[in-house]
Amino acid sequence: TRRGIPGLEHLHVWISIPFCFAYTLALLGNCTLLFIIQADAALHEPMYFFLAMLAAIVLSSTTLPKMLAIFWFRDREISFYGCLVQMFFLHSFSIMESAVLLAMAFDRYVAICKPLHYTTVLTGPLIAKIGMAAVARAVTLMTPLPFLLKRFHYCRGPMIAHCYCEHMAVVRLACGDTRFNNIYGIAVAMFIVVLDLLFVILSYIFILRAVLQLASQEARYKAFGTCVSHVGAILSTYTPVVISSVMHRVARRAAPHVHILLAIFYLLFPPMINPIIYGVKTKQIRDHVLSLFRRKNV
């Protein structure tokens, strides 16, 4: 059973309004991105294929609908296996999202540092392999978790103090030695965040060096302009993670609902803001959206 937001149960309906609005915005934005990329042959390029992957990962999430069911219908029940499935997909999608952001950094590196080799390096088969590798990595890292959790006896009650099933929330209900679960969870999180971010930062060091070597200032602005959307997507994804992590360590005595609200913000903010970032900063997508509005007004 999922409790929702402890201490704020009486405000669940009101809290659900901004969350529902943000989720609706995320669905509309990412569906629009997928439609535009599919419909416009000019957008059938590596950068937009990776963007489509990012949008598809967001649309695959089932956490928010289940959470809204708790807020609106008090539907808190979830089976143990249902909880494990939700946890598996929740963490897997987060790992896939990080991998796609890394792939987008590689795309920008090749486009700016090796422009003459862009079409020969980032071919359709390579993009497909990168997508499959992102899925394989996430599944490989997350598959042990349900089996590690199945071995425990849960003597601290059936109520998870959260809106959804995440690894540490389930571990807290378990009896026995949970040290391996704790270590495995931290190790996977560190491996993904540190490794992916390290390669993203390295890509941008090479990009910055290549851009600064360009002769004209106009060429520099143009090169930087192609990276702005991706940098925005990285900041929107990793900033809530960092804030949540810092809060867990700095404000340990804060009310539980503070940490849960931050965790929900981490789930909602990137998918809501990414279509806006790419819609505003990417000329081809912006022009396509504007042309759709013009047709409706004619």
C-alpha cells in the first residue's frame, strides 16, 4: 500500500492540480515532438532521433497516473509484485534517459568537432545500436533489484511512505540485513550519474575547444546555439537530482513530505520542460509548430 504524501493527506486533491497540469503538459509536449519529428523528413537526423527517444521514454512512464489515482480516488492498493514492476520500470527509465542525454552529447561532439564525418559516423544502424545499448544497460542493472527484494520478510507493515514504489522506500520496510541492497542502490546511482556526466562534460570540453578555434564570432554563436537545447535538457534532468540528494543529506530532519515533493518534482520537471526548451530553441521544430497553428487559423 502506498500512503501518498505523509502529513499532507488532507491536501491530496489540491496538490494533484499542479501535478496533473504538469503531467498533461508533458504528455502534450512530448506527443507533439514525436509527431513533428515523424512527419517532417527534414528532422530525420541523429539529433532528432535521440530527442524522439527521450520523448518516448517519458510517455512510457506509468508512475504519474498511478500517483494521481492515490490523490483523487484514494486508490492506495498495489500488490507486492505490482510494486516491484513499478520500481523496475521507474528506475530503468531514469537510466535510459541518462543514456540518451549522453548519446545527444556525443551527437553534438561529432557535429561540431568532426563535421565532415557526421553523416558517416552517426548512421541509422549506429543510432539503433545506441538505443538498444541504453535499454540493455538499464535492464541489466535493474533486473537484480526485484530478486534482491523478494528474499526479505517485510515485518514493518505493508505501507510505503511514498506516492510510488522506489527501491529505498521498499527496503525500509524489510527486516534483516539490507546492507547489500543499500550498497547496490548507491553504487548503481553513482555509476550512472558520475559516468554519464563525466562523458557529457568531456564532450563539452572538446566542443568548447573546437568552437573557440573558429575564426568568426558568428560561427561561434551558431555552433554554441546548436548545444543550448541539450545543455538545457541536461540541467533540467540533473539539477533536481542534485537538489534532492543534497536535501537528503543536509535536511535529514525535514518533514517526509519535503523529500517526497522533491522526488515528484524530479519526475515531472524534465519531461515537462524539455519539449518547451527544444520547441523554443530549435528553429525547425518551432517553425513546424507555428505552421500547424497557422493552418488552424486559416
